[in-house]
Amino acid sequence: MGEKRLNERVLSPEEFVSGYQYITEYLKAGLPLCDVLKRALKYFEDQFVDSYCTIMLLNSKGTEFVNGAAYSLPDDMLEKFMHIRLFDGLGTCGTAAVRGELMVSPNVHNDRTWRSFANVVKPYGLKSCWSVPVFKPGTSDIVAIFAVYSKYSRYPTQRELDTLSAYNELLGLIVSNYKIDDSGEIEQLDLNEDDNLNSKTLYVESIKTGLKNGEIYPYYQPVLKSDGQELHGVEALARWEHPEKGLVPPIDFVDHAEEYDFIDWLDEVICRRACEDMKKLMDDTGKTFTLSVNISAVHIRKQNFAQRIEDILDETGFPADCLAIEITETSLIDNLTEVAVTFQQLKNLGVKIAIDDFGTTYSSLNYLKYLPVDTIKLDKTFIHDVDKSPIDRRICKTIIQLGSDLELDVVAEGVECDQHLSIIQDFGCNIYQGYYFSKPLTLEGWKNYLEQF
Ligand code: C2E
Ligand code: CA
Ligand code: CA
């Protein structure tokens, strides 16, 4: 999964679609990659004052320049660039690019490490070069290096930097339509395959637009205790009210947000909105209850996670001791001691921590050992057949017992009928969630539901 690169300005959906259409027209016509890139570079050059843009294609291992394209820069000059080794001269930028950083060399003539590069550009009156790595969308593979050569001896302006990083996404998309082998042979991939990739990229863009437009917001599912007579809390579950498709469940967008590295954005949108809504509801009704939000494990590893939660609590005025964070483990947390610090910061705020889908991953037990957990959520797959399957019964009983030994709350998810409820009650579990009590509700529906308590 790719980390967020540079200070990414994400292309607006309109820019993305128009740039994308502009380029795909050429892709579809089956033109050679360098011609398609030339067309794209023309588009980019207009954004930079007195500058030329090139793109240097890397071999399949990402270790050497094997091809390239430039728009108004003379071909022979491009040819010379191709002979500068990636890790030498221009390679300084290559090295930085491999680390995923923007490389800026303000004045190539004064920089000794850039001497071989300077020799190439001097005759053309070029004085500075900035370059950025181009990634294949959705991966951390560097497929090319995009460079801007300026006649000025200066750093790029903020607007130019923004443009550079935004167009990176488009360049990555173009290049990933082709296969470039080690010798520099370029072959266009099967267009059907491309269509899949492209439609996925467009779908991801539409999710981001949905987030920006407020189309993705929480539904609320009640969590009960004591036979369902008492309220324990509520879980915020993301829904996307798509303008054409209607209500889209999280399974159709949460994974994409993880894969394309904007799950933190999604989680925070849901968390903030739920805190706002529930704060108002608590104030209006005088009732208090626990609000649970789902946070992907990928997100927790990011820097300042605890700080971001604290900011949301400050901004919304939601009481920290009423918030519970449910960790969903879709990708392994490999360094538990590192995240333990984040968890402790959350605990210090008063926030509770729950392990979601407990028992479905092999590291579940490790979480209990290393992290300050308050609650485990017994996964609904165990509850589903608890009345029919002796093994599932045994698993439920053991996990409930484990929770009780460790003095943790155990919430049973997916309680759908009387039998489910009475079996897990016999095992000593007294917090439940499931269709038996209520499906996830709109804010209005949840307000009405709350009135009975
Ligand atoms: P989860 O956190 O385990 O949430 C419980 C899921 O079970 C919800 O599905 C809920 O609607 C469903 N459910 C509740 N009671 C029953 C029942 O009695 N029977 C059955 N069959 N299902 C029941 P939903 O809303 O589709 O969410 C699916 C998953 O998407 C969630 O599973 C959670 O992992 C993820 N998710 C939802 N919202 C967010 C979010 O804001 N951020 C992140 N990172 N993940 C989210
Ligand atoms: Ca959950
Ligand atoms: Ca679950």
C-alpha cells in the first residue's frame, strides 16, 4: 500500500476526468507510449513558466532509465539524459526519487554532484531541475521519473509543486498501461486489463468525491445489555448515499479506501460526524451512552493518530470517556510495541479500546497481551451458528470466559434470534448487538429508538 507522497494535492475529479479522457483518447488509439507521453507533457508544460518537462521511463526493476519522452526539449538532449546513469549525476534525483521524496536542485551549475547533468543542460541554457518519482497507481512501484527543467535558477513555486504532485497520478496511470521490460522494449497491455484498472481508479475517485460531498456518513446500530432492556451504546457504521446507486454498504468502499491509502480520511469523517451527532443528541435528551467508531488498523499506525482523535473530541465537545475505538484488523499490525504508545495516549484521554471481530485473526490474543484493551467483540461468524454448531458454541464459551478472566467487556455481534441470545447469556455474555434488536438506523431512526430507554 502506498504511503501518502509529497504534500499531495489530489486532482479534483473534474481535472482528473478531463486529463484522463484527454490521454485515454490517445491510449485507445494504440499510439506508442512515448507519443502519448509527449501529448501529456505538452499539457503539463503549459503549467510551468519557461520550463521543459521530460519523463524518464525505468526498466521493469526500476533500476535504470530505459526510455523517455519530452515535448519541446530537443530529442538529442533527451537522448543524452538517457545515458546519464540513474544513480549518478541525474542519479542524485533518481536516488531521492527512490526514497519517495521530491528532489530539488536549485542550481545545477553549482552543485558538484550534478556535474554530468550540468554538462548536458548547459548548452541549452537550463539552470535548475526538479524531479519527482511517478508511481503506479495503488502501488509503491516507481515506474518513471518526471522532471521539469527551468531556465531560471530557482525553486519551484508552491503552485508548481502542487501541479507536479497532482499530475503524478495521471502519469502513473498512463505508464501503467504499458509494460516496459529491462531492455526498454515497451508493449501496450491488454486494453481490457487496462479498463479494469482504469475503472477501478475512476471508482476510487468517485469514493473520494463522495467523501468530499458528505455522501458518506454514519448509520447507527444500538448495542444493548441486560436482556435488551437496557442501553449500552451505539456503533457508527459508514454508509454511502450514492447519487445513482442508492445506499452503498461499507464492504464496497472501505477496502478501496485502505488499498488506496485514504482510510484515515474516511474513518475521521465518520468519527467526527458521529461525535457531532451524538453530542447533540446527548445534550438534547440528557442521556449518555458509549459511541463506538471503527478504525482500521492501518490508520492507527499513522503518525499523530491519538492527537487527531483528541482534536475531534475538542472540536465536537464529545466526552472522551463515552468514545470507544473498535480496531478492525484487515492488515497485520507488525509492531505492537510501537502502536502500544498510541493506544496508551488514547487511554490517557479516557477513550476505550475494543478489538473488533475478535477470534478471527491469529494475532487477536497478542492484542490482549500488549495493548490496553477494554472490550472484545465476539465476531458474528461465531454467533451465526452457535445454536447448531458445537465448535462455534465452544469458541463462544471460551472467548466469553477469557474476557471475564481478564475483566474485559465482551460484546456479542450478530445476535439474530432468541436462541442466539439465550445461549450466549448462559455463557455469561451480557452485551449484545444484532438484527434481533435492531438493524443499523439512520440518525432519525436512532433518535426514535433511543426514546424507549
Ligand atoms: P463490523 O464493525 O464488524 O460491523 C458489524 C457489521 O455487522 C455491520 O455491517 C452490521 O450492519 C452487521 N450486523 C449487525 N448486526 C448483524 C446481524 O444480526 N446479522 C448480520 N448478518 N449482520 C449484522 P456493515 O455496516 O455492513 O459493516 C461492515 C464492516 O465495515 C464493519 O464490520 C466494519 O469492519 C467496516 N466499517 C463500517 N464502517 C466503517 C468505518 O467507518 N471505518 C472502517 N475502517 N470500517 C468500517
Ligand atoms: Ca465494528
Ligand atoms: Ca465484526
